[in-house]
Amino acid sequence: MKFKLSALLCFTVTLALAQKKDTLFYESFNSTALNRKKWNVEVTGRTVNNEQQAYVDSSLVLKQTNGSLFITPVSRPGYQSKEQKKYDFPSGRINTRGKFEFTHGTASARIKMSGGAGLWPAFWLLGEGKWPDCGEIDIMETVGDSSWFSNALHGPGYSGDTPIHYRYSFAKGIDVTQWHIYTVEWATDHITFRVDGKATYNVTRNMVEKYGRWAFDNPKFVILNFALGGGYPQGVNKVNSPYPGLSQSSVNKIKANQAQMQVDWVLVTR
């Protein structure tokens, strides 16, 4: 385990997570390049939710250095995907699909992120098959207001603007730009979200089944990504220009390479 800012807290929380549990997956991002045996890099020529980024496989947006993964959107006006669609912002998204998937357990990651309206990094789990029937567990999402992040579940009957969600606000002086450990504890009858060991939101099977089928008894893979703008950020920040959900100040951060998602490690135990 490597030590960084708030290393004692990091070590204490990580030890508590792993204590008396089997490690199913661990990624330290200590090497100089992404481990392609563990991770897929997604390349997309389309977006959903009116997002403004195209995901690419490039060291411009995905880089490992100093023991961390950095996902850094860049400004490239007129970038054209293989589908001949144009985007102004290449960004990064990686997943463990087909390489590591698990059913029930505890997934955690130590992350810090830039703030800015419409900057939308996320750490989440997704099942195989048609969405939302496959089930989605959003462990951490932020849309640029650095004072809070959200947890959510998506499945049949509770997708999109899902009723199964919670916005957690940090105490004064604490925000997403600092290191935090984001965790989900996923069991057969409940799902509990945590930050730095503190429970933020607990969802039971009974709560979910008021809306639809419980979609969380099938294998899920891990996703880390950095989206930009689109429906969810716009619904929060009401920004329409220069891009839906993405403010000019955030565009300026992207142009200055100051919009980043930094991931120290990812751990899955059972």
C-alpha cells in the first residue's frame, strides 16, 4: 500500500474494508501504463444523456503517473469519431467487463476530482445485458458542485431520474477535490453506500421492489469515467451555454488541463 495525502486515514479505512475479507480485485495504478489484462478502454462514437464528450483510447486523457490513474478531458474542437460524429472534448472511460466481474461484495476506490459545473466523473458498477434490466450501482457521481456527490441504483422501473438515489453533502471545508474513499457494500437484500467509512445511504430490497424487480443478483463490472455536460448536470446547474450542462468556466478548466479525476486505487472484497 502506498502512502499519500491523508495516508493514515487511507490506510485505516482500507484496512477496515479488507479485514476478514477475501480480496477479489485490487488495482494500485502503480505501473507506468494501464494494465490491459484488468481493464478495457472504451472507445465510443456516440453518447447518451446529451453528454459532450467522446471516449478515446489515448494517453492524452488516460495516464498513470506517481501511483495514480488520471482521467483528464481535453479540448479538441471538431474531433470526429469513426461514426463521423463530431465532439469538442475527448475523455476517458475504462471498465473491467469480461476481465473481472463479481456478484455481491464490497467495492471501494480512493478518488479526488476537480469541481466545475458539468464536470461529471463517476465510479460505478454495471451488469451485462440490456439497460436498465441489467442493474446499475452508482457508487460516486458528481456533476461539478464539489460540496456533494450522489449514490443511485438503476433497474427496471427505477431508471433515469430514479427514485432510488441520495445526494450526500460534505461538512464545511470538505469537498470532492480532496481524497476520499467511496464504497458500496452490496448484499443479497440491501446495498449500503459509504464515504471514508461513514454510511451515506442504505437501500433495501423491499425499497427497490416498490418500483420494480431487484436487479442486483447478477455479476457486475467496474467502471471509472469522466463525462462532460448532458442531462443530469444540466438538470442540476441549468446551464445551456456554451454546452448543455457544461459552463464556460468548466470549459476553461478543460482547456487548461485542470479538469481531472485522480484514482489512487480500486479494491473489491467479499
